[in-house]
Amino acid sequence: MEKFFLKIWYKEVYYANFASLFLIPLSWIYISLFYLRASFYKNKKFNIPIICIGNINIGGTGKTSTLLTLIEEIKKKEKRVSVLLRGYGSKNKTIFYKVSKSDTFDKVGDEALLYANCVPTYITTNRTLAIEKIINEKQTDIILLDDGFQDRSFYKDKTLLTVNGKRGFGNKMCLPAGPLRELIRPALKSAQFVVMVGDDLHNITKKYDFDNLEFYKANIKAVDVFDKKSYLAFSGIGNNDGFFDTLKNKGYNVIKKKSFPDHHKFTRKDLERLLDNAKKENLSLITTEKDYVRIPKDYRKNIHCFKIKLEMPNVEKLIGKLIN
């Protein structure tokens, strides 16, 4: 089902327009309910800077990599940073939980584990309550929100949206006819910054050149470059094709590819099948850092973890505007 929607949202296939048109009435209902619900929120303000790193699309925009870059750069300014997120994929249903480095993916989700290696990280089912608790601990100067752009229940001091340059806004329709969580223009007019990950193939920076908005360019850089081998690449993230394209662009010889749903929990059966396929064709397995933390530890030694970071030419300017 996920593959079907990605095709009609982002790819020009013969049935895409027909399927999208068929779903438009549902999109009207969705967007009406979204803005109606937002109108009832009180937009509570806190006495600590709240910086939201969000997106308009469903997944695959480079949000996690952007947030990790911002964490690193803000820490250089000797600011105490905490990250707050929903913890998608976790089984932890407590309203507020501080993530430990020793926690498992099942308990807190994959992004939370990545952030917890850098700064204090919290998962919550109620962002407003969680922000109050973090403030009461008096150990944080700035709270970074992973996602939450669509949550109108509290005030964000600064808002940054991430956009995948290759995908853009897809067919520019809202769920379920398209990949958008809300309408493009109102969303961009309520943000201050956009990080464009990769080349802007859809001319978004020109089409949406609003006075309130600043665009920043970001490029993906591999942290480690492995020995030249032949690979079976696999992933379960919001943009699997983006991962495969990155490997290709970095010179990796990818012979086979295997896609899984976003935030997929890898079973031993999945991994045994991947290992068996790789062995039969004399290939090495490689996956993303987000996927790697969802793999049982006893399997990790047989899989390469492809770590990336974002290079942002004007990151100093962006950080200055975010924290001041």
C-alpha cells in the first residue's frame, strides 16, 4: 500500500492522475478537519525558545539529518539543547519519557536513539505537557522539536521546514490524494526557514519566494566511505529511493536493492533472507543509520552502516537567526 501511494504522489505513472482525482474528495474532508481543529487551539507560549524542525510532506524530507546538524552546530554556541519528539514506532505509551542511550528501538523509536547519543532527548504523547516538564528541569536553554509543525496547541519561536529537492511537494495535493499534510502556501507563510536538501529540481525557492521565508541549501555527505565492494542495499525509511540514489552518487556499486516500509521493524526472518541473498551473489549488505538502530545487535556485524551528515554552506547564518 505504501509503494502504491508513493507512486501516485511522486511518480508520473499512467494511473497516478486518475487515482489522485478519485481521492480528492477525501483530501477536502481531511484538510477541512485539519484547519477546523487548528482553529480551536490556544497557542500557548513558553518562556524558553521552542524551535520546530518539521515538514509538509509525509516523510523522506531529510528532517532527521537536518536536526542532527543543527544539534551539533547549536552545541558549539555553548547552548544546552534538548530534543522533543513523538517517538514514532515506539511501544512506550507513557505521556513523557526521557530517552536513555541504552533504550531499544521498540521502546523509543529510531530517531530518538540517534538524538539521545547527542543531547537529552524526550518522547511524549502531549507536547505541551512535555515542554512544561523539560522547562521545570531547568537543564535546557533551547528545545528542538522533531516534527510538530502541524501542532497548533503551542507557540513556536522559530520554525524550519525541510524539503527534499528531488521530490519537492510531489503532486501538490493533500492527504490522501497527495503527500501533503497541509496546504503549501499557508504552511510556508507561517514558517521562517526552509532547508532544501539536494538540488532544487522543482524551482521551489523561486515559486515560493515569500518575504517571511529564507531558504538554505544542504547537501548530503557520507561520513565514511567503505572499500569498493558490490552491495545489496536495503532500507525502511521515508524515501528509500533517495538512499539508493545517494549510494550511487557516492560511487557505491549497488547490484540489488530491497525496500521496506518506513520505520520497519526488521525481524530475524527478514535479516536471514537478506544475508542469504547477499551470500549467494557475493554481495555486502549496507543500510542507513536509522535502519541500523532497528537491527538486532547480533546481526549488525554483518551489515555496513552508511552514515551521512548535511553540509550547509550558510549554517552559521542560519544558527545565528535560530538562537538569537
